Amino acid sequence: MAMNGRRMQGKVALISGGAEGIGAETARRFVAEGASVMLGDIQTAKAEALATALGDRAMALKLDVTSFSDWEAAVAATVTHFGKITNLCNVAGISEVGSVVEVPLESWTRTIDINLNGTFNGCRAAIPAIVASGEKGAIVNVGSMLALRPGGGFASYCASKAAVTTLTKCIALDCAKRGWPIRANTVHPGAIRTPMYERYLDIIPGTAEEVEAMFASNHPVGRVGEAIEVADAILFLSSDEASFTTGSDLPVDGGGWIRE
């Protein structure tokens, strides 16, 4: 997709999980398209290094998405530094294996707390500030192919991302009812080449090539996706090009959720 530097002109985005993977690629795309970005992440050194590389229209801060006070501080810092906030991208998340009878209880709690509660916290903290900007706003939450086509061995991940999907629709409906010009949509990645994906290559039995082939086989297009492909979808839904799109689900999964 061509970078013309105008699709996000004048917008200010807070991106959780902005230090690496999909969050980092989203930040790069936003800045290239004219936005200013605040990168929130618990990996502060990585986030700060990326912000430095992106230039004056990027800043980084520590953000533990499970902490509402961290979110309040992140929103306040974004408004203080850039003058407003118009966009929120909830990218931070984790994925751990385990069926309902096998998943460690602490893993279940951790996954729900980061993936679902973290997304809720971000929306709860950011929406009033987006309204206060007096401009059109957009929220993009990251779900998963597994929210649409669940797998029995990923109970906590599937449940958390399915809940994020419905939460996003609730936000879209509520904002529309209140007359707030804030759209909310969900992007559903399949297996994407990110640090999270790379960790699975190490823990699943088999060679890296065999494990990648297994993941690729879940996508009818026959390959694993790239972070930039998800970032491009987030960019579209965040931009005014998607001005009549809210409460929607956009799979970026090579056809995975509709596979035979």
C-alpha cells in the first residue's frame, strides 16, 4: 500500500503493545501517513527506541494494560504532549495454550486480564478524551481468527478475543447512540509473523519449518501473514476512509476463519 502521508494527517493515536510486532508496524504506518503516536508498552526500552527512530511525532511510555491508572496516565500524557487524542489501537495481548481442563488457572486469569480487561481499560480511559477533542475518532481493537473460529486447545485466548469482539460492538453502538463521532471496529489476525508467533516456533514440537507449515496450513492462501498486513487493515479502519464503518469485524487471516 502506498504511503502518501495524508491518510492520518492531524490525528493522534495511542497504541498499546507499540514496542514490537503489529503495534510497532501500526505506529510506523500511522507516522508515515501523518499521525502522531504515543507508544504504550511494558517493554519501555523497545518502545522508546522505536519512538526515537520515528521522530518528533512519536513518544513512548510505560503502559501495563491491566492497570487502569496506567491507562489514565497514558491518555493524559498523550493529550499533554500532542494536544489531543483522536485514535486508540488496543494491540497488546498474549496467547497461551491450554484447553478448559488443562489451562493453568493463572494462565486463564492472566490472559483475560491482559486481552479483555486491558482492552476495556483502554477504551474506558480514552473515549472521554477522544470526545473532548471535538474531532472524529476511531478505536481499533485486535481480536483474532480464533475469536471467529475457535480452537479447543486455546480456551483462554479464544474466550478473551471473542469477548473483545462483542465489547467492540457494544462501544460502537453506545458511541453512535450518544452522538459521539467515534467508530469502533475489530481486526482479526490469523497467524502473523511477530515475536508472539516466533515463541510458538520454539515451544511447539517439531522443527521451525514444520511448525510454520502447520500454521500456514490453517490459511487457505497457504502462508503465514506479516505484521504490516495487519497494520494496513488497522490503518484503514482508523482513517476517515472507513467513515461509515463501525462495529465491524475485519479478518486478516488468509481466509482462515472460513476454511473448509
